Amino acid sequence: MKNSTTCTAQGPVGPPSPIAGEPWLHITLLVSAPLSGKTRLVPHKPTLSPTKISTYLACAVKYKWTYADNRGKWYLRTKSYYSFGSSLHAVLQRFHDSGDQGVTTTGQALAALEETWIQAGYVSQDEMLQAMSEGKAIIENYTETFKAQAVTANTLWVEKTLTADLGPFTLIGRVDRLDEREDGTLEIVDYKSGRSSVTPEDVANDLAMGVYQILVREQFPGRKVVATIFALQTGEKATSSFSDEEAASFRSDLLVIGNEVLNRDFENVEPTGKWLCRDCDFLPLCSRHPEFELANETN
């Protein structure tokens, strides 16, 4: 029994989502009913990710140009730090994937970095080569340190996309790594390629780490879940975790924010100058608004 399924966008089609496989907010599926042969409209539930939520909280107009208005995609610029981080993540994914026997040593990891290196976004060849040198140093230090340690945890997932139904929308997030410790605790490990230091408070206040904990808790009810940020620049790491009460409160906050995003009239949202505007890809679009003014550095 086969269904024919096609997707048609209701409204302008947004740019590719920061999370692989994440649909844009307003998608409708056309599904052919197997018995009647008739076509019916089945609404696809909106999705929200840590990237979408943090973008909205930082600037509703930036969210509009990134996800809700098709004109924004023409102004998006490739960022070298995205390329740098993605290159490192790809190697660490293979290094920790038990099914990938091609990257088990430091030498193989360095070779994999050269093979999968993303060059987009660098302003010059010299800048790109300098970044690659830094990337090699990070990978070498990481793999050598890891292999010198006694392995006491079992890696369950690498680069895994998780979802949870929160009612009005689907919460979605991509976990870098999930380990199971000897005592059964599940540890979410998130690599930060641009960080040199991290504290437990940083982890506790990180929106993405909170979302990942909610998602893993949904997958493993009743299990203890902790979240760790690993600063790749130095190898420093820190861990924090929700209590059951904190997880419930954070989930409620996500619902409030999610409903606000889904019900926002982005067509009529007006830009307001903020400190982040000067480096924003969408500054040319916002500058067209007659009342828009850049904020001072202190604003």
C-alpha cells in the first residue's frame, strides 16, 4: 500500500534550516488516501529549534528574514566560524562513531580533517590556512587526550537529531554526542569550537543545552541526564543538569516562547536598532525602514 506525498509551501519558502532535515514553519502535506483515492490536506506541525528560538529572542526581525520572509535568503553570508566548527564536528563524529573504522587514530583524524575541510567564508587563503592549522592542533590534542584516558562511558549517539512533541509545535535539536556512564547517567556532550573556557553556570544558562536535556529526557524517561560543554580550544569542560522541577519549568518556558513565535505577525514587525545590528547580514534590509537607526555600542 503506497501513499503519494508531496510538499507545497503555504507562503514564501524560507532558507535552509540550521538543523538538517528541519522543515520550515508552514508546510502542508498532500496525501492521497489509499482507499478513496482522494487528496486531503494534512497540516505539518511547526518546528522550533534552539537556533530558531535564540534567533527570535535576540531579534524578531532577524527571525523574520531568516525563517519567515523569502527575501532574507539573498542576504545571508557564509561565515568562516560556521565552516570551522562544521569541519571539526565532522571529524569528531567519525572519531566517536563505533561503526566508522576509518578514523580511530590521530593520524586518521587529521587526514579526515583535510579531506572534509570546508573553505567557505574565509576572506583569504592565508586566513583559511591559519584556521586549518588551528583545527589540526585542536583535533590532535583532542584525540591524543581522549585515547590516553580510560574509557568508562559508552557512546550511544553521535550527531543525532531528536524531536519532541510539545503540542503546538515540535521541538527539534541535534545532539553532538550522547554517552552512557557506568552508573547509567546519560551525558550530552556539546563541542564548542570557538570557546576556550566554560563553567557549570555557562552550561546551566545555555538555551541549547536546556533543549537537549528536554529532548533526551523525552527519549529516556526516568533516566538521569546531564549536559556537558567541551571547549575545544583548550579541552576545558563543564557539566550541569536539570532537576525534575527545573526541567518542567524550562519546558513551560519553551511553550510560552514557542506560542509567541508561532502567533507573531512577522509581516508587520518593524526593525529596531540593537547592538548586534552592525554585524548582521540583514542590515541593508532593515536600513530601508525610514525610522531605523543603528544603536550605540552600549545599547
